[in-house]
Amino acid sequence: MEQNTAPLTPEELSHNKSSVTAMVLGIVSLVVTWFPIVGLVLAIVGLSMSRSNRKFAEAHGLKENSMNTAGYVTSVVGLVAGILTIVVTVLIIAIAAVAAAGIWQYAILPEIM
């Protein structure tokens, strides 16, 4: 079955490629959330690409691409997940440090006194 579609203009091709890139960066940022710095960088790059791609589509009168919307959403979720991962990691390290300090305090001080 043949579809009669018009060939894409260079602007539409560029928009589609950027949309796919933004979507892939957003998805990868979600996958590598447990490496917070990498995930944050990928999410920020994906978010900025999808936002600039949205502006590009508006400026050239192109229809918004669903892959670009998916890239925007996954980048935002990846950004939030990366920030939460960093906050949880810092809290766990702080709690472990306080717990370790408390344990060492009770283990060493009685011997000194």
C-alpha cells in the first residue's frame, strides 16, 4: 500500500532530527539517573534542545512533533530524578557520617576515660 506524502522540507528534516535527539537524551537521562551528574547533564541538554526545537517549529510554522514533546517530558522527569538522586545521596552520606561519628564516640571514649 503506497502512501502519497509530500517530501519533507529541510526545516522539517532538521526539526525531526532534533526531536529524535532530544527524546533520546531524555530517555538516556532517565536510564542513567543513578549516575546523577551524567543524568543531569543529559537532561539539561535534552531539555534545552527540545525547548529550542519548539521555538524553531513556531518560527517556521511547523507542527509540533510528538517526539519533541516526549523529549521535553522525559528530560524534565530526568532532571527531577537526578536532583532527587543527588539529594538522597547527600542525605544518606550525612546520616552515615553522623551515625559513624556516634558509634566511634561511644566506642573510643569509654576506653579513654
